[in-house]
Amino acid sequence: QLLKWWARSMDVPVPIVSYHLEAVLISENLVAGVGRYSQLLSDVFARLVRRNGVAIRDPLGVSGNIAFANTDAKVASAIRSLRVAADRASAAVCAEEDGDLAGAIKYWQMILPEFPACGFRGPSPR
């Protein structure tokens, strides 16, 4: 849902077919286990960049291949947006792992500027 929200919330929405996203998550087993949302989302961005807009076979076998987007121009546009998001997500995860919460939040706000949780500043001092 975060990925779909990201795609729709951009100034120019990222033209990715929603069912394609779901098919990639299912067929490549990207979110099967428990994990941090930050790492999972970063992994999904990176995987989509590596797939480079290639259609995916429907994991349920209902509809054959599922396009990434409906034109070559939209595929190219979406891949450009995904590359930027993947780089920022990777930097956010690295900052988080280094204990730099402010840095991680800065990167996530670049990716999800209107996301409600982006106002989080960490625990209150006691």
C-alpha cells in the first residue's frame, strides 16, 4: 500500500499498473516475512528498478503477462522515478542503521513528502 500511495502522491503520479506491483510482490516473495517497513519498501524499490519495467507473468495464472505501464514513455518515466526513490530509500535505511533517525526521516520525507507518519521526530524526552 505504501508503494501505491507513493506512486499516486507524486506531483506527477508515477504511471505503474497497480496489479503489476502486486504480482511482483507475490511472485518474487518480497514481503513474505516480518521486517521493518523501511527495509521492505527499500527492497521493493530496488527490485522494481532491477526489473526495468519488464512485464511479469500473472502469478495466479489468470491473465498472462501484466504490463508495468501502458506505454514505453510511461515505463521510462516510472523507472526514472523509481531510481530516485530507490536511492533515497537506501540512504534512509543506511541512516536508520547508523542510528541517525533525523537523517532517515529526511530521506523518507523526500520520498513520501505528504505521508502522515513523516512528522514523527522520535520519542519525547523524559
